Amino acid sequence: MTGIPLPTAKWISDGKEITPEGRLKIESAGPSTTLSITECQRGDTGEYIVTVSNPAGSKTAALHVTVLDLPGPPIGPINILEVTPDHMMIQWRAPKDDGGTPITNYVVEKKDVKKVPGLIEGMEYRIRIRATNKVGDSEPREVPETILAKDILVPPEVVVDVSCRDSVTVRAGQIISLITRVKGRPDPEITWTKDARALSQEKRLEMNNNYPVCELIISDSVRSDYGKYGIVAKNSSGQAQATILVNVKIKLDGTLVVRAGDSFAVEAIVKGKPQPDVKWTKDETTEEIKKGPRLQLETGADFSKLLITGARRTDSGKYVVTASNSVGTSSAKCRINVLDRPGPIRDLKKCETKRGVWSVHSNAVITNKAKVTRLIEGNEYIFRVRAENKMGPGPAVQSEAIVAGTQFSVPDAPEAPEVTKIGKEEMTVQWSEPDRDGGKPIIGYLLEKREEHAVRWSPVNKDPVPGTRFTVTGLLPLHDYQYRVKAVNEIGVGTPSKASRAITAKDAVGNPLPHTSLYALTEPPAPPTNLKVVDSTKSTITLSWTKPVSDGGAPLIGYVVEIRAQGSAKKGDDGWKRCNVAAQLIVCEFTVTSLDEKLVYEFRVSAQNQVGMSLPCNLEGAVIPREILGNEHCIEFVTRSVTLILMLAPCLGTNLWRMAAAISQTMLLKNVMWPEAIG
């Protein structure tokens, strides 16, 4: 641990500070601190956190310690699931404590359930189990009683679920679900029947036998699904059966689905006194439906029935029956949907014009668009689409010839993101949409982060987020982070934006506003000014600067000086390196050491407060480390277009002066001051 002044250390485990006692010993000497635990136990497993702090701040580090030991015994009771003359099926639960390392196997077998082969019928056995990890075997868990090796047979038993006991009534178009619970040993063979005839799997009918639950499901129920359904369970010990009566009703104010060519009837119960007059209409028209070759009407004392034979797609619609007498009027409606070709898209084919051969791209498209892949750029293609529903396929529609080529691109890079909310463990990052989306709508954005001066960027979100704001969590307090964002469309991921400025993960510091409980949030300070070189040798350069005009509302922690050798910038790394930690530099002067007189250097300095770093102040022009022989003096001359500087420096140990100047035209002397030493 390092810091000025020297930090003090504190050890924490399970949220409590560790005190040196018993097996625990803490030794802190100079820049190191050590926690020792003698004769460690499984209970010493956990996360240990060390926090070092001084008046300038604090840092934490965490370490997870795992103490390995023998696993605990398997958890009982041990269940006997199956007993036969030649094997037993036994089951247990894993130990509560795996000893800190995964269980590698059990003494009985490497699974939680194990068949024990090679038993002798009529013999009694005792069973025990041990768990094993890489440290060794646990204590055994033993079955408390002896077990007789013999086969257990149980005759079938069928119980109908309470939801469909006695009978089930559904409306046409709904799902019929018949649920039963079946027991027996061995597992019985299940047969479903309807009106004493065996059923088999088909498009609308599904049989699920997940013992003990056995279920028969009929989707899109129709009138003909009415009947008496039975289930028969049979094994070597016997058989059992149960029956369920199913009623299918066609009710007004509902929807009836029929096939094209079939006949359908809609019946309404009509009551009233005096006897009502009944009228049938279709859709929003007021024209009464009349009898015809395919249409029949029948009205009795308490009902009215509409029958249509040879159904067509044009018969689909809303049918309304209205009953009226001298007392009043009442109506009911029913929607009819006649299925016919075409339906949802199910078949897509392509043909390369040069070859003239059609190939099926997909026969499972359920939307009105499809992405055709594995095309050859530059080749010409024709596409053909056929619609298909459960009534069958429809006619094909063919496209014009089109050449495969790139039409769209990935989105442009957004502008550099900004951090709008700062905390010690999370930040809220916001960005704007890119100028171009590549011709395809933007699906979302991928945000990346890195610690300042790190080379690699790490993803923040796995899947694109649709908005332009995201809260990043799991940050390390007092670490500096930068962010960049990429836009995503269906073509791919765009180029990343420029990196945001570095922000320190720290709770925002605020000053209370007068007469309120609110706080005025602070911001990073303004950049320093007037950065210049005040001294130089062959291996050092001394810089000075002026403090920022604004501290951002919070006291300055200090300054950070950065250096970059010209030409050292690389892709993904701007080449800037820190020369110091902000808390170690609180004055406006700093000497950079260990420089190479053959290199050209650039410098910049930033101010830092509790919120974060300011923008940098760059030194104007690059400098080379060189020896200054004495105090140099500058005389500034101004022409109409340029400023010239005359440099005067004494040569140490002699009476001579060195002078350097650039003179290109007639000059006017401005603010000339001669040092007394020069006279």
C-alpha cells in the first residue's frame, strides 16, 4: 500500500471488521499489511476485503478464500424408488456442504439415482452411500432398514381430473382438454377412444402421456367432436378405464370456423309474448336474408335457424338475428369464418436465371417477408411465392429479375456519449442517434467501457438497447471510465463513436441550497491555463501553469500531468501516459524526469476535483530536453503580421552571452526590458 501520508489498513469479512484474536492475526508494518489465519476451517471460507485510507482518500481490494475439506454426508432419507428381483432404484440428495470443491462422484455411482445390479431375489440388503470430492470420501449415509429384493406390481388406476369429471362443455373453436391421472407398476399402456373407437395422433389431436398425468388435447373444436371419450390403462397386473362426455356448442356472439364446401347452421333461441317476428341480416346491411339454392331459413315457436350449404369465402362475415314484437326488439350476432385458399405465406422459391432451375428457399415462412441467403453477388435471380393454409396451397406470384448486390450498410458512428449521472458504482450514459442509419432502421445500440488509458474496450450490454440512454452498474469506486457506443441495424454493427471524456466513479458532491434540503450538483473543474516550460536539462523538464478559473463547485484534489512522445500514438491508444497521481500534486509546478534527449515530447495538464477530471491544457508545441546554461531573458518584438522573440542567456563561467533571434523585416520595439546584468 502506498500513499502520502502512509495509509492505515482495515480488514473486513462478512460485513464486519476483523479483530486479531484466537486464530486471527493482523500485522501492519510500513507499506504492507498481513492477515494470518492458523489452522483454517471450512467456516473461514468467504470474501476478505482490505481497505487502506489516508486524508486524501481510500482504496479497497477483495480476495475470495475457499477452504477445502471432505464433503458432508449425502442428505437423507434415502428413497427406494423401485425394487425388482435383480436391481433396486435408490435416490438421495447431495450433501449440504461439498467441502469447497465439486462432488466428483458417489460411492454407489456417479449419478444421484443408481440401479444396483446383481441382486438375488428373496435376499435382504442394506445400502449406504458416500459422497466423494478431490479431498476424499464423506461419512456414509445409510438406509435405516433392510430391503427385500423382490418385484412390486401395482394394477392400473385411472382418476379423471376434477376440471373434466362427468362431462366437458366447450364452444366451437375452443380447445378441448381431457386430463386424467394414471397410476400403476410397471407404467401402463394408454389408449384413448371416442365412441368406443381408438384415436390416433393427427393434426388437431394430441396425446400427452407424462406419468402420472395423461392428457388428450383437441384444438379448434368443431361440432363433430361431440361424443363419449374413454381412456384405457393396461399393464401386466390388469387394466382400468374411465369415460368423459364432451359437448360442443355453437353459440351466437361467438365465431364459427368452417371449411369451404362444408355446410353450417346457426341457431338462435327466440322467446317472447306476443310471438316475435324474426329477421336475419349479414354484416352492416339492413337487407333481410332470403331463402335460396344454398340458403335455408327455419323458424319455430322458440327458435330460428339459418342453414348454408357449400360454404364459400364470400359467406364469411357477421350474421345478425333480430326478434321484435309490440313490446320491444332484441338481437344477437355470430361471426362466420370460411377457410379457403390462400392463407399465411408458407412457400418461397428462387431461380437463378442462368440455370433456369427452381429451388425451395423455405416452406415455413409465416410473415409477408423473408430474408433469402446464400446468394452469389452479381448473379440474377427470380423469386416465386405461394401462399398456403390448412386448406392447401394457392397459386404462385413471381417477381421481376433482380441482381444480388449490396443495397444497405451498417449505421454511421454516433457522436461521443456523455455521462449525465455519476455515482461511485454506477453512471448514466447518454448519446445521440447517428446521422445515417445505413438505409435500415436502427435496432439498438451497444455500449462499451474501459478504464482511462486502458487499451481494450469491454462490452456493457450483450443485446442492443433500443434507447439512447443506459445506466452502467458494477463500477469500481474512484476509477476513471470512458465510454463509446455503436449503432446496430439488421445489416450489422456500425463503427464505434469517439470516446467520452474520462469520468471518476464517485458519488456526486453537492452544496446545500439556501433554505432548502436540495443540493446543487458540482461538475469537473475548468482546465488549467498558461502551461509553459520553466526549466530544462538533458533528462528533465519543469512545467508550470495557472490554476483553473473555476473549480466546478468542489475543492481541487490536485493536478495530473501527462506526457506523450511524438509519433507514439497507435490505433486504440492515443499515447498519453500519466506522470503522477492527482492527490500527490497540489502546486502548479512539476518536474518530469527520466527523459531522453533524442526524443521530442508533448505535455498536458488536467485539474481534478471530487467529481472528475477537467479537460486538459496542452503545452503549445513539442519540446526537446536540453541544458539551459543560465537564466534566459526574452525580448518580444512585434511587426504588422508576426511576433518575434529574442532569447538572451549567459554562458556560465564566461563573460559571454548567447543570443538567438529570427529577423525577417523592419520591426517596432515593444515592451523592451533589459536585465540589469546586461546593462
